[in-house]
Amino acid sequence: MTLPFYILNQGLLRTPRVIAVLLCLCGVFQCGEINQGESEEHQIARELVQEWNRMALELERFTPGYRPPITSRMFAYLGMAAYEASLPGMPDYVSLEWYCDGYKAPGFTEKNYWLPAGLNAAYAESLRFFFPEAPVGLKKSIDQLEEKWSQQGKTTADVLKKSIAFGRESARAVMQWSATDSPGHQGYLYNYDRNYHPPVGAGKWKPGGEHPMPALLPYWGKIRRFATWTDTIGVLPPISYDTIPGSSYHTEALEVFTISQNLSKESHWIAEFWSDDIEGLTLTPSGRWIKITNQAMEKTDVPFTVVLETYLMIGWALNDAAVTCWIGKYGHNVQRPEDYINDNIHPGWKPLHDSPSFPAYPSGHSAFGAAAAEILTSQLGENFSITDRTHIRRQEFAGKPRTYNGFREMALENAASRLYLGVHFRMDCTEGLRIGKKVGQNMLSIRLKKDELAVK
């Protein structure tokens, strides 16, 4: 009998070496630091960050073209713009020019700065840039939210005006740099490439299922990564294709089929709870981890700087995890379990949901979860109890909340859900978890304070 996926993988993210690294890096991100006596300016900014990220999730959910890699990239630049617009209010921190080749930050030479005003303007400017195709109602919501936060706090009209101008200038500088990443710029307009012809051969992916679509973002492995040393991670080769019963590959497929025939009520719930890939209905799989971050931040009272750093690092990690996964997906072009099972085990078999329109290996869901979990664990602690209410109003599937003892536990269950859903082999999920974990650790090596730059 096969043990549950999450039990088999408990050791994956809990090695002594990783724990030692996280303990070493903990001081960088002020792990567990409690908000004591924070200024009014930072308190307002803390709430503002969370509300704008909630708005960004509504936009990515309902705007055409926002698929997981597109969303990951958007949150990477959104977090960057917010961080850069906050620098005049964080004198101990450095510009991301330090890490981003070709990016030039605008300087702020004024004596006084009202942080919430600049941050508010940066978020509004960034979201207008990334969502020109958003529904009209949501575009109006951006205007309304900007107006709401422009009224928060007390400062002079002159300081307010100059702070807003700097926030917009910061966002525009980041967006201009974003536009120089030509393969990723406006990717929401070019999701499905009808000119891409996947390699033909045994075990190779091809569009299929009941609703076949062209390949999703086959070029995405070429877009910019933020931790440039992430490209040293690489993608390990998948198990060699084989149709002989008892071979490793056949065993992987047989496991998916066997689980589907005896799927428990709990496993069915987990499969749908983490699916997050129903366009126009749910968030994307990468957006889901911003939602989890929102829920975690609502539960804590960490300082504004920790909140800002967390969204920045998770956005960057989601982006880099997506790029690395897509390099592996279209580099190896591994078929989905559905095709193999139909050809070699049980004709007519189908997964719970349609197989996504891109190769299986490695799993993007798994990589997103592991990357975000590394950062959230570093920021908020190893044993952070959280109840995920993402799908609480869903009627199409069991959306009732689930409670977890930590973010890594969530990431492991998220990975397991892809096996239960029937759209991934175990090897896809295991490699996705490995990639995501390493991407998260890479992000945690970034130093943002001036007195820590010698590490670079």
C-alpha cells in the first residue's frame, strides 16, 4: 500500500542544513519581530500594503490572460515598486538597483516624505500598468482605493504632493525596467502559442484532453529572473520513459491511476482545495500564495518593514520558480499522466480536472508553494498556525477552510493535491518542491539593509 504523499516527503524541507541556514538568515528579515511602538506612518502603510495586494488578486482573478507565470511576474514587479517607493521612509534600506542590472531608481532629495502617500501612488500606478485589459469595474476600483488611502494620515499639502509624485515616479521606473524584459512584457496578451510545435516521440507532451489548447507560454523560460544566481539550480532529469510494467515510469503512472480509483473524501477535498487554475473563477496557483500571505499578515502584528519585505521576496520567488519550472517543462516535454494511462494502463481514464495545456514536469504548483513557504516560514516562524479561507464562498467544490500548523505543511499538501487530482506524476511534484525550496533559499540570501551589503 502506498503511503500518503505528504508523509513520504516530510523530510524534504526539514534537513538540518536548511534549518541552520534559516536560523543564520533570520536576523536579516527580523523573524518573529513584534510591532511595538511603530509610528503612525508605518502603521497606516502596513494596512495599505495588504489592501493593495488584495486588490491585485481581484484583478488577476478576473482579467483575461492572467495565468500562473504571468501572475508571478506581476507580483514580482508590484512588490519591487512598493519597496522602491518606500525607501525615503526606510533610511536603513538600499535600492534594489543593487540587485537589478539596468534598473535605475529615482532619487528623493526632499527633507520630508509621507510614506503612505508615496506607497499608495506606486501601487495604483503599477496596477494600471499591468492591468490595462481589466474589466471596467475593477479599473474604477483602483481609482477608488487610491482615493481612499490618499486621505489617510496628517501631513502638509506640499509634502503630500511631493510624496505622491515620488511614488508614481518610482513605479514608472520599475515599470520601464519591466518593459525591457521583452519575453515577459505584456505576456497576458500572448498566453497560447499556436506556432509552437512540441517535439514528437514516446512520452512527449502534446495538447490533449476534452478541451485541447495550444501550449501555454512555451517561451517563459527566457524571461528575467530576480536572483540571477537562481539559474544555477537547474532542473533534474525526469525518470526515463518506459512502458514495461514494474519500471519506474510505469509505477509512477500506476500510482496516479490507483489513487484515482480509491480516492478518499479527504483526498478529493485536498485535490480541489488547491486546484486554483480555473480561469475567471479561482485565483491562479501563484496568486494563491499571495492570498495565503494576506491571511497570515492579517493574523500578525509584525512591523511594516517585515510586511513589505515579505511581499517583495515572495513575488520575486514566485517569478523565479515559474521561470525555472518552465525551463524544465519545455526542456523535457514530459506528457501528462492522462495520456500515459490511456495508452498503457486504462483506456478512457480521466483526471478529476482537465490536464493543463503544458508539459507536466516539474510541477509549477509544487514549486510556487515551496518557494513561498520558505520565505513565510523565515518571516513568521516554523510553527505558524493558519486557517486558509481562500475558497470559503465557493459552491462548485468543497471550499470550506482548512487549518495548518505551518507554511511548509501547506506547501506539501499543495504538492500532494496534484497527484490526487490526477494531473501530475509524483516525480513532477517532488522536483517542483526541490526547485521551489532552493529558489526560496536564494531569495533569503538577499540583503536589503545598508550594513549587510558586504554579503553580496
